[in-house]
Amino acid sequence: YSEEEKTEDYLFKIVLIGDSAVGKSNLLARYARNEFYPNSKSTIGVEFQTQKMDINGKEVKAQIWDTAGQERFRAVTSAYYRGAVGALLVYDISRRQTFDSIGRWLNELHRNLLSLCSHSCHISGVLDSLFIGTAHSDMNVVTILVGNKSDLKDAREVTTAEGKTLAEDEGLFFMETSALDSSNVTAAFQTVVKEIYDIIL
Ligand code: GDP
Ligand code: MG
């Protein structure tokens, strides 16, 4: 493709959600910078990180938002969700409690995106500000359920089948990842971005 064909730009806001310490910040660090923090504190979270991707010869930018640890206090604000078109909903396969929280996170995601809708009336109006140089119709938030820390085989408390079943029931994509050994990290982010791209075009 020529440079001219590449001028169209897409920017998708994607949010990372899930309980504290499931590995959200490390998934983003691994994906965006190929880094891992063995003893990270919740303060390492940046507000967002913009990552360029190439999909079918088009440059797509994913603006991936990470919390600064406010999920510990169940205080993720609506501003965090505003304008998001994709979400990674993360739990830790070695802590069942974080898997049990997924329903609550899904409710919060839907509640925030619905209230956004009722304030702005037309979701497409909201999305207009997110996509640079493209027309699009309405869409839902593309969500992937992510079972992180798949490297902790001996400490596993949630089976792969359980994750898969929940994802199927809720209509979500599903993947198990490890920010530690990198497995499926890029794939998880790419699944979301690719699906958003396919929906709007
Ligand atoms: P967050 O609170 O969800 O952002 O979680 P963090 O990214 O801060 O990670 C919490 C802790 O889990 C840190 O000590 C990380 O080193 C560790 N961690 C994150 N991802 C993985 C992983 O895939 N495997 C293992 N074994 N540990 C991880
Ligand atoms: Mg974090």
C-alpha cells in the first residue's frame, strides 16, 4: 500500500478492569514495552498507553487505559470508562475470588456505558470523537475475558473450562495469558482491536 492510503487513522480506547493484583498493569507493560515487574505495586499504573498496530495494512492506535489502583477501593470512576470501545476483563487463575468478581465488573462496565448512552443519547455521537477520519455505526464494547498468570500451574484455582464457559455465557472472547512468560499477551490485545476494527468497517 502507498503512504497515501495509510493516512486514515483509527484510535480506539480500551480499558483494563478486574480486581487488584490480577496483573492488569503488567499485561500492559508486557504488551507495550515488553517489561515485567516481579513485585509491582499498584502505583506503577500509568493513565494510558498508546500502542500502534497494523491491521490489514491500516495503522490503528489502541489507547489502553490502566487504573492507578483505585479498584482496590471499588472506586473506578465513570470517567475511566467514558468513550471506551473495548475492554480486557482480567482475573487471576490462581485466585478464585478474582474470578468470582467478574460478574460485578461486567455489571459496572455495562452500567457505565449505558449511563454514557443515556447522557449522550446517541452512542454514535459519542464515538465520533474517538475515531479520526472514519464513519461508523453503533456498536457494543468489545470485551475479552482474560485469565492471567497461566504460568502459575501448581497454584491454579480456576480451570480453563470454567473461564471458557463464563465467556460463552456472557458473549465474551476468552484467553488465558501470562504477563510473566508473555504467553497470549499480544494476542489478547490484538483480538479486541481486530474485532473493533472489523465491526466499524
Ligand atoms: P494489577 O493490580 O491488576 O495492576 O496487578 P499488577 O500488574 O500490579 O500485578 C500484581 C502482582 O502480580 C505483581 O507482583 C506482578 O509481578 C504479579 N503478576 C502479574 N502478572 C503476572 C503473571 O502473569 N504471572 C505471575 N506469576 N505473576 C504476575
Ligand atoms: Mg495496576
